[in-house]
Amino acid sequence: MKYRELACLVHQTFDHVERDQPQVLEAILRQYAECVDDCIYRWAREIHNMHDMVTGEATSEDALHPEDAILRVLYNERRQMAESVLHSTKGTLQSAADMHFESHFYASVHFGLAEQLTARQDPHRLTYVSLDSGVRADKLKGQLLAAYTPARICAVLRREVLESKALGTQALRESLVDWLKAQVPPGFRPGAPEAERRETWLYSYCHDEEGRMTDEALRYMLCRMHILSPDSLVCSAAGHSREQLTLHPPTTHQNQTRASASAASQLGDRSWCTVS
């Protein structure tokens, strides 16, 4: 299947080159030739990049900012979680078989899904409110948010990105390494030479002896991307309890606005990056 997909992309690339951009043919062939002895992941990366260059599409993982790629993985996970709860709920209610119940469900859960926006346009979903079907929106929402924990988020990213062999994940891992390389905390060994600081940060703190990203580095990255909140870390240091924090549900937009760097990024100690 992977080879068939790549072959289709190559054919599409050459079709566009022959029709619109014959002047780039030599450059594309040279790029293909450079990776001919490499693994399929390198093939996929170059084939996607050449395809996107001549077609203007964005099929490659390289076309996504690392933060956008991570958000997409987590968005797909939330969608699967919501579908699981939806089907289990429909299985217990005889009156929940039609499409309007799905609208009622998605309009009620507030779980950062595009389905929420379309569901609110269905006026028939309000029938389930008037019928008192026994489905409590706050209970369904609470069930989803209780399961969508920092531990689950980290586990999903390890499974789908950091330890996956799926097509495109190697390129994404490389972009995450580049992201970490550019995000050395200002408080990390401030007196050391810049090259030494970056190398120590990347290979002694962000990766273990087997080259895997550490849990601390993953959580630090998620805090800097504003996917996890570092507030609990700061509050713990100040003597406040986590119960005092406000839990914000996921946004309905896949591409969240990137705010300014969090306060946790100024803390050089890796222990500050631990979010449980």
C-alpha cells in the first residue's frame, strides 16, 4: 500500500511537470537519485516534497509546523474518544438511533471537535432535550475530559509519533528534534558556550541513552506548545493545590493560536517539566 501511494504521487508529479513546469524536471530527478539507496521513509519524504513543490498541495509532514502536526494527532485521538462514547451511549438508549441524537451529542460535549460546529446547526437535536432522554450532557463531557489526561496525551504521542513506524513519522520526529534544538530554556546552563548548551540539552536531557525522547522533554514540549498547562507546576512551587486550577476544555479549532512563551520555559531544571 505504501509503495502504491508513493508511485501515484510520482506519477502526479511528472504529470504536472510535463504540463506546466518542464524546467524543474532535472532538479526533481536529482533529488530522487540522492535518496535511491536510502530507506522508504527518506523516499516518502522526498517524493512528498517534490509533489508538493510542483502541485502546490500540502501532503507532506514537512508541510506542517511541528505544533500543527502534534495538534492533528491529538485531534484525531479526541475524535476517536468521542465516537467511542457516542456509540456506547447509543447502545444503551433505544431512542438514540437517528442522526439527530449525534447532533445532540456533539453539540453538548464541548470537546474541541469540528463536529460540534455542524451539530449546532441541526435544530432537531433539541428534541432530545425536551424528551428528557436520560442523557446528561455534563456527564458525557465530564467522562471525556476525565479520560483526556496529560498521561494519555503523552502516551498517544509516543504511540503515534515517537515510537511509530508509520509513513511520515520519521520526518516528524526529525522536525521535533529541530524544534527542541531551537527551544533551549534560557535558564539552562546560562554560562556555558551556546554550542555546548544546545548539545547537552538535546542529548543529555531531551533523549535517553537509546535515543528516545524523555518524558520530561515531551512534557516540556507540550507546555511550550500550550497543549499542557504549566500552571500546576508554578502553583505547586508557590504552595497552591491543583484543585485551585481551572480546567479548560480543548478548543474547537485544530490549529490553536500560539501564545507567548510560558513561564515554565524560563525554568532550566528538567523537574519543572513534569506534569502528571
